[in-house]
Amino acid sequence: MAITMADVAKHAGVSKSTVSQFLNKRYEYMSEETRYKIRDAIKELGYQPNYVARSLKQKRTSMIGIIVANIMHRFSTEVCRALEDFFNDYDMNAIICNADNDPEKERKYIEMLRAKQVDGLIIFPTGQNIELYQEMINATYPVVFMDRKVKDLIVPTVVVNNKEATKNAVEHLIQNQYTKIAIATEELTISTRHERRQGYIEALQDHNMPIIEEYMLSTPIQSMAKELKKLFSLEEPPSALVAANDLVFLEVLKFAKENDINIGKQLGLIVFDNIPFANLVSPTVTTISQPAYDMGKKSAELLLKLINKEGINSQDTVFSCELYVRESTNGPGDSR
């Protein structure tokens, strides 16, 4: 026969409501002796709380959903770690889903998680499911967007200063005498990639440097090697390149190795992402670092406030990036 909360209360010599307070960690008016009695009773009886019944009573499941665009990005894993750490402190569980930047997968995950009645969602949005996003907003369902903006939607969003950070990185290359600077991104389907490209363009414009269309790659990762080959087959190939994320960076490294291009000497390189081994490879790699853990924590704080029906500012929370200058941009620029 299943052990009930009433059995625990009788065994511990306390009321059922006191056991309920103990299980919900409301210890404010509970003596240490009472806590020990309840704890021992639970252990001796082998009591397992009925979380389904509790969630029905509280109208919460103590679960949140995280829909990641691509779990392969180091940035995504750092954000997820922060989210899990934060919600664990509140005895809430996180369900992590990987949408692969696919709007159909994203839609299915949103519908599945809401069917499971998770208390709220943190989404790295594809930007393609506008009606579904708007439906959640209209229903005042707790949702926070991470890393990416979706135009014309009023949703709490946590992002970095993509345009400004990329602009600063390109200016660093220019100051180091690089003039033939390229940028490589994945397809321009999300706000972050557009903003990084825009920062690149503005830096060149500010220094009266030409905007060369062939120097701006935007292609799926599967096609990146082919596009890099075209880029470096130009009559005047670039002397420096900004890789817009870690997956692009790996493709650039692979291409450079296969084609005997010396990073740091023949090609200046900056990566927009958190690369854990950037200071260990040779040459060490200049990176634009995002405060991923802090961003994850902030998005968790915002979501919890929404779940608790507390007022929050729905404007974007924008974090600054930091440029870590290393050997990959200390070459001779275009003077070689």
C-alpha cells in the first residue's frame, strides 16, 4: 500500500499541513526538531511525494522548457548550464530540446512542451514561427527569447551587442594594417548573423574602405568549405577573416590546414564565440567572447518572474562582449 502524507504526519506526530510545508521547504515557522522528525519519518516509511498531485494543486509542474537552436555551439551549452544551475536552486527541472535551427522542429517542441504543461519556455528562436510566438504572447504564457531578436514582437529578450562587438573586432584588424578583410557567417536567417555582418560593414565604411561582396560569405556549414575555396581563389584573397561563430571557425581551421594557409602569418583570424581552447592552440586565437553564463542566468531570472506573475521590463537585455586579442591577429597585416 502506498505511503501517504497523512502516514508521515502521524508517524512524525505533526499535522499534515506541517509535512506539506516541509516538502515545499517552507521552514520559517518550523523548529529544527520538527524538521528532523519529518525527515526521519519520510526516510523510515519510504515516502515518495506525489509530484503530479502537487503540481495539479499548485497549478505548476516545476518544469521549464529550453529550446536551443543548435546544441553543438559552445555558447548554447554554456547558457543551458546556467539555466539548469539556476532552476535547480528553485527545485525546478529543465527539459532541453535541440531545434537544429529548423522552424518545424521548433514548432513541434513548443507544442510538446506546452502539452506537458511546463511552467515557461526559454527559446533561441528561429524567427519563423511568428503566429505561434504571438499566440503565446496573447495568452500571457511565460516565454523569454535568448540570443536572437524577432522583429515586431514584444518578448523579453537577452542578447549581446553583436553589431558593436563585430565593428570593434574589424577595427582592431584595420589598426593592425589589415585592409582585405572578409567575414563568414551561416545563412542570414537570424538577427545575430545580420547584426554581425552589419557591424563588419559599418567598420569598413567608417574607415572609407570598399565593401567587397565576394568577401562576405553567408552559407550553410555544409557548403562553407566550398565557399572558402572560392574566396581564397580570388585574384586578391582576403588577408584577414572574421568567423561569425565557432562552427564557422572550425571550417576555417580545417580549410587553412588543408591548403597550407598559416593562421596569424598569412591570415589574420577573429572568432565570434566562446572557444575554450582559443588560448591553447598555436597560434592562439583572437576571440569575441560572449558572457554566456551571465546571459543564461539573466534569462532564467526573467522567466521565473514571469512564472510568478511579477512585472518585468519587456525590452531587450543587452550584454557587452569582450575582445580577447591573441596571436592570430598579430601578423604583419597587408605589409607582407
